[in-house]
Amino acid sequence: MPWNGKTAIITGANSGIGKAIAGAFAAVGLQLVIAGRRQEKNEEVARDLEKRYETGVLPFVCDVSREEECVDLVEKTASVFGRVDVMVNNAGMGAMGTRIADSDTELFDKVMRTNLYSAYWCSREAWKWMERNEPEDADALRGAILNIASVCGVDAWAGTGLYAASKHGMMGLTRALADEGVQPRIRAAAICPAMVATAMTGVAGSDYIDPADIATTTRYLLDLKAAAWPTEIIVNRRGAA
């Protein structure tokens, strides 16, 4: 779809993968909503993007583990920009290294609300606005939902149980959205990276995936015609998809 005048919401957009995606989207003219819990970081990213690119950027404080804030995020986007075209569910948390036997319901609930419920809430609300969009031609999209999942969404091992449960749930949600979106031409896909070099993971170096590679993958998806969309992409190492 042509990008000028279109709008994307990115959760967890003030650092790491989300920040890289925001930069890639701003470069092609998408209007952006930078959503995250720390408004000062949201504003910092917004100012930088507005300096570098001629596009509208709205910093918006949002705790995605709360349904009312996810609903407000989408409604505020629509009220400011008049439309919602792309929803990137990127915000998340890990509980890596925690055995299921050592966990508790409070932690499990926190992981599920942050990683899975948030993707459900944001996708549900964004979809309602995407259905109102009028595609430019028969091959164009009405909207796109991009879920940043994980290799833990297709596999699991000791110490990943809580995180993997949330990401497996995200994969099921993505596949259902993709099927439901065939007729209205709203596409959904999940990107499933291995270890990415971010502050959250605490790793760095060329042995790990650069956030820019994830951003490039999202841009690749948005440039596809509606019929060409895959449901999931697994990124194993830097530069490999």
C-alpha cells in the first residue's frame, strides 16, 4: 500500500525492536504512534523521528497489560490520525530461566497479560478501524497486524515455559486472524526471532540478531501484495530469515 497518510501503532516502540521498526516505518512516510510505559522515552523517540522524517509521530503512554489502556491507545490513534492501518504488537516481557515448578500464578498472569492479552486487545480494536479502510486496488490491503513473537512460539525448552506459553498463544491468535482476514484483506503475520541484541535480552554482538533485521522483515511484509503474505517468519540469526 502507498504509505503517505497511513498510520501505524507500535507497542514497546521506545527501545529495541520497536524503536527499529518505528525508524523503518517513518522512513517510508507512515504516521506513527510510539507506545510505551515511559512517556519521556516515547517523546525522545518521537522527536528524533520528526527531525529526520517528514511524518506525524504521536508519543503515547500505555501499559499494554491493561485492557482499558490498549483500547484507549487505538481510539486515540484514530481520533488524531483518522485511521489505523498497521498494528505492531511488539511490547513484551520475559520470564526466562523460571521453571514451571518454581513459578506462581501472579507471574504467569503478568506474562500472559503483557505478551498475549495485549496482542489480543490491540488487534481486536485495531481491526475495527482497518475494516473501514478503502483499498486503492484489488491487490491492496485494508490493514496489517504484525505480531513480534519468538522461536519460543514454535518450540519450548526448560526455563521457557511461561514465556513460551504466551508466545504459542500469540501464534494461535495470529493464525486465526490471518484466516479471518482473507475476505476483508486484513493480513496478519508473526515474526519469530531467536535471540535479539536488545537491552531486554542483555546480549550484544554479531552472534545475535540485530533489531534492524526485524525492522527490515516487517517492511518486507508490508510491501507484499495481499495474496503473498505468509503467516509466520522465523529469523534464526543475523541477516537470515
